Amino acid sequence: MKQYKFVDLFAGCGGLSLGLQQAGFTPWFVNEIVEQFCNTYKFNHNLSDDHYFVGDIAELNLHLEGYKDMLSDITLVCGGPPCQGFSMANRQRILD
């Protein structure tokens, strides 16, 4: 049976990946900038440390060649939406 591997960018602590796992996908490579969030992801998923990149995605792009073999058989690339409490998008002034 084919394994459907995915890359989880802006992964947070893994909420999006949980839904993808329930749909039959397997997390394969994870990028998260906040180490504490990534540690929670690691706690909840069975991946070795070499399947994680903790840091800015711009830095990951500079080192993609080093992950070439790991990323050769990927079915899906997903990117988590920003958490509402942390997002700077659509900030509206609250008068109250």
C-alpha cells in the first residue's frame, strides 16, 4: 500500500497534520519557527529529529539541497493558517 507523505509548513503544534493523518496522510517533514510549538508537535508525532526544521522558512529555503532525498517522494505540501491570536493580518481597531 502506498504511503502518502506530506510536508507540514508553518506547522504550529500539529493541528492541521492531525486532520491530514485522519484522512490517510503521513507527516514526513515539518517546519515551524517557534521551538516550543515544534516540541509539542514532536511529542504528538512519531518522527525523528531529522524530519524537522525549526526556524524561519526563508532559512530552510537556503538549505533545501540538504533535504533533497527526504523530500523526493512527497504527495502533499500544506501550510497552516496563522493562529488568530498571533496573526497581524486583518487587524481591526477595536474602540471598546
